[in-house]
Amino acid sequence: RIWTDFLWFRSVETPQVFTIRWTNTILLFAVFFVLSVAVVLINLLVARRLDAGKRAKNKQQTGLFVLVSIAVGVVSGLSAINQLDTFLGWRNKTDFGRPAPFFESLDASFFVFDIPWWRFVVQQVGWIFVFGLMAAAVYYFMRANSGSIKIDPIQLQRGQMPQMQLNNPFNAKAQSHLSALAGILFLVLSTWMVLHRLSFAFSDNDALFT
């Protein structure tokens, strides 16, 4: 695909377009990959530090944290690549030279180029923090309930269910950590709602603005 695109752009004498598109593709992937890895990994490390009094740290656990963070980062980066055209439109936008209806302080181009891009950015950041919250919550749950399921082969042979006793994984420190993440998510959601409200000022039909 990459080589085919390069040959095509070169055949129409626009190799700079190929360079611009792939440079920005790599940039998008790198930015959201790094952001996702940082958010998820930091929250997992914070969760472990808050829970450090129970068990000692180990390298295998750190390696698992890194793998989970990288997996989320790859998904986030690939999702960002799909918004390449939206990003390029925002980055190279040109003012239309006329104010937007109902928002005379804003140029009409704001609703065509800025709104779509920033809605994606806010939405993506929200999902990143959702994964960070989920990863931390799963960690707290697994640490609090490791070994809570006891399997006795004799009981299984008799048709009895394994013994299970779940503990409350969310102590005061865990609740503070997860509450902080939830607060960030609400801020992100409120920002997205503001952008979503502005998006009602235009439509995709023949008329640019409703």
C-alpha cells in the first residue's frame, strides 16, 4: 500500500503530498500512542504504589503493565490514523471570510475544520482515561481478591461449587484514585458536550448552516 501510494503520487508529480500524508500519519499515531501509554501506565503504577503495603513489587507485574499500556496505545494510535483527513483539514484550514450564523465572533470555517477535529480529540482523550480507570479498577480488584477462589478437587468430584469469598477491593486510597479519574472524565465529557452543542449550528445537507 505504501509503495503503491508513493508510485501514484509520483506519477501525478505530487510526491510532496505523499510525504505530507505519511509524515502526519506517523505524527498522529505517535502522539496518541504516547499519550495512551502514559495515562494507562501511570495509573497502574499509582494503583500499585497505593497498594504497595500489601505485597512487594515485581518485574513481571511491571512488564504486564507495560504490555497492557502498549496494547491500549496501539489501538488509540490506529484510531487516530483514521482521522488523518480531519487533522489535515484542521491544520491547513483557511478562513471563509464570513462570520458564522448565531456565532458572529467565529469564522464559518471554525465549524467545518475545528469542530470535527476537536470533537475527535476530546472523545479520544475520554476513551484513554476510561481505559486508565478500568485498568486501575481491575488491578485493585485482582489484588484484593487474589486467592479468594479455593478449588478443592474432592469437592469438584462431589459436584460442589468452588469456595469463593470476594473482598471489597476499593479502600479509601483506591476510592480517591478512581474518583480523581472519574472527575477528569466528567470534565472531558462536559467539554465534548459543549463542542457537540456547537456542531448543531451546521448540517451536512445542501445548506452549510441550519
